[in-house]
Amino acid sequence: MPNEKAKAANWQVVIENALRMHPGVQEAGVVHDGRDGIAAFVVPGDPYLDDVLGRGTAGSSVLGKWRKTFDLTQFTKNAASAPVGFNTMGWNSSYTRQPISLEEMREWVETTVADILQLAPKAVYEIGCGTGMLLMRIAPCCDRYVAVDFSSVVLDRVREQLRTVPPVAERVEVLERRADNFDGLDENSFDTVVLNSVVQFFPNLAYLTKVLENTVNIVKPGGYVFVGDIRSLPLLPAFASSVELFQATDGVSAGELRDRIERRIQLDRELVLSPAYFLSLRHRLPKLSRVEIQLRRGRADNEMTRYRYNAILHVGHGTEAASEVAFQDWPERELTLDDIRSKLLQRPNERIGFKCIRNARIEKDLTTLRKIRTADMAQTAGELRSEGEQNFVGGIHPQDLVDLATHDFGFQVFLSWAACRPDGSYDAFLIPTRSLQGKALPAIGWPEPKASEFVRLANAPGQGQVRSKLIDQLVTHCSQNLPEEMIPRYIALVDTVVRTPGGDVDPSAHF
């Protein structure tokens, strides 16, 4: 522990104040790490990272590279001959690197459109409209549809498609601009903003936050922001391990496989987000009333159904009281679909909630990840694959639950990842359709995530050098401004410093 002199000087306050003196620090907290010294957790200041350390310039470069990538997908015969509203060029599997099948892409489009249409949009602003797969299906239901994208080549394809359907074209405006450009848009001018399968291409979390702040401003009270097809940060290790194991030859050792998984996570070029990020926006953006975190629906067994989710931001919906129905803890009884069927038969007019339902979609991947982490160094990928095939996959497939309750019993089923569990388990709330009274998304008191889930809200793609530079500066800064016994031995950059009710850093959330 720090010596008595440090204690007497209230060492935590002294160190935190010293860290906050650095222009690159927005917030700081320190705690004894329980072993050999003091650990510091720092929330970096975005302006400093962008303007002083060069992250802003790097971010613009990243956007330019993505734009070039998307442009190239449209210089093919297949793109030119794609059916109106179904140009899937560029949608490739992370596993095979081949195009995702048209059948799976069709389900992805249809479920996404259904999720957006339940919001009853009439005036839509779509950021990152791509080849127009959503636009061509949603715009006919709207009075106004503004579609923007930063790729001129992609937008040329959209305009070509619109010329074939004049009744749709006359209500659609197509603009070439970046996601953070809101010039000429009035406050409260849209009822729905859509960002679907686009935020993973944003350069960093600060850019996304800036976009969402402006987005909420242009949505009228009672409207929505639909952020869809978001890659899940809590499930990133499971996803990375499943891809690497799929691609590895039989002879690759478990040790090498672990190294490849770690490299994939560290070098991921896309922005990967925790649902906790969207939940945290409730405190940052006062115009938001609540946030829903939804699992992706569908039968296709691919990375989009297994590892992605939707976030729906409710703008100015008032203070509707959330349902107070208690959630039954699924792991206590390991309920089957037949058990749930029996409950619905017994309680046909009641709202029912279940929490921590093991997710059959990814149970195999999670089991394999655990085996890879504990495997002997000499064990091979071929052996691990063989063991994985033999394992019983438990849990309940989310779509099985939806189909059972909806088709057989007339319930509406809402599925959530708001609890941010790293095992991918989900919570479900079942409501008799007749009791919804026309509400597409009733207020539900979902189980909350642990405080530790707010410490890291996203990865930091391509920012390793910038963040290392800031940590080096902070080490030097502490050496120059603190006595030796107060210099932190460990400094980590985080998105949130979690504190106890007494104001101290919460060690359980950070270690």
C-alpha cells in the first residue's frame, strides 16, 4: 500500500488531480491494484486525441479508405445487373471471404425492414444508405425519405434504381455527404433516422457520438433513431475465435490459435460496440427517453444473426413507466421450449419475462472458445474442431422462442441484450398482443448490465499508436508532478471511470 505519508495527503485525490492537469485527460481515477502498486484509469479527452495526437486526421484517412472499398464493389458486372433493391455486392463472410448467400441476405433485409416499419416512419433520414436495399422497401411507405452516403459510385447505383420506380423517386432525396454532415437539416424535421450496418465503419467512438448527438437533434419528439446491425463488443472474443478456428488448418496448434485470435481482436479495423454505450447515451443526450437493445431476428446461421444487434433510441417519448413484471431466472431451471409452451398455456393473458436464456446460436462457439483458452499448447485446431462437433449445444434459439410465442399463442416477443453478458445469453419479455394497445415498443424494465460493462464501451480500431503516445505522456507527466511513491505503475485508457457510492474507484469494475 502507499506509505503513511501518501495516506495522510489523501493520495488518491492528489494523484487524480495531477492526472487531470494533463490536457489529454478528461477524467481519472486511481486505486491500489492489490499487488504491487497504484493503478490509474484515464478517460482521454477527444479533442486532444483528435487535434494534438492526430486521431482526427487518421480518422479522415480511414473514412477515405472505406469509401474507396465501397466504390470498388460497384465496378462489377454483378453490381450493374443486380435486381432493383437487392444489390448485395460487398457483403462477404468473415469466415469464407466469399459473398454471403442471396437467401441469407434476403432474410437479413426483410427482418431489418420489418423492424424499422414497426416504428411507422413517415419522414426518414438514412445515414449510409449504401445500395438502397432498405430505401427501396421503406420509402414507398413514407412521405419523405432523405438518403445520404459518402460514396458517389454507390449513390449512382441508387439513382439508377430510383429512375425505374418514379412513384418512389419523387419522394426520395439522395445526398452525397459524410455521416457527420448535417448542414441544412432543421431541428425536429424527421420522425425516424436510420443507421443500419454503417457505424462499424466509423473511425472511432467520438465520431459516432458526434453523429448521434446531431441525429437526435433532427428527430422530432416521439420519433426514433434506429441503429442496426451493430457488432457486439462483449462477444468479440467468441466471434474472433470462431473465425480463426474455421480458417485454421488441422495442424495449427492451440498456442498459435490463441495468438491469431488475439491479433484478430487487436487489429480489427471496424468499430465494435458494447450495448452499454447506447444505454449510456441516456445520460449524455437529455432528449432521449429510453433505449432498446434488440437481438437480430432470423434463421440464417451467420455472423449477422449470431454476433450483431440493434439499438433503438426513443426521442422525447415522455416518461412511460416500465413494466414491473419480475424476470424468471432461466439458468435456475434450464427451461426448454416445451416448458415455456406450458407456461404460456397456463398464463395466456399475462406478461412473462425470462432472463439469462442461454443462446443456442452461439453456444457452440462459446464452448469452443473455452476449450481454446484452456487447451494444451500442443493440441491442434483439428482436434478442437472435432471436440466442438461432438458437444451438445444447449439453450434456446431466439427465433424458436419468437416463433413459438407469436405463431402458437398470439404473444409479442421482445428479446434484449441490454445486460451485456459476455456469454451472449439474452432476456425475453412476452406480452399478449391484444394488451399492447397499438404500441410497437412498450416500455420494459430490462435487467441492467453490471457497472464493469461501462468501463470499455468500444474497441479503438487503428488507434494503438495514438493511445500509446498518450500513455507515454501520462507516465512522464506523473514522474514530473508526483512523488515517487505516488507514481502509478499501471495506466489504462477507459471510456468510463466507475466509482462506488462513496466516490472511490470501484476495483471490481476495473480489474
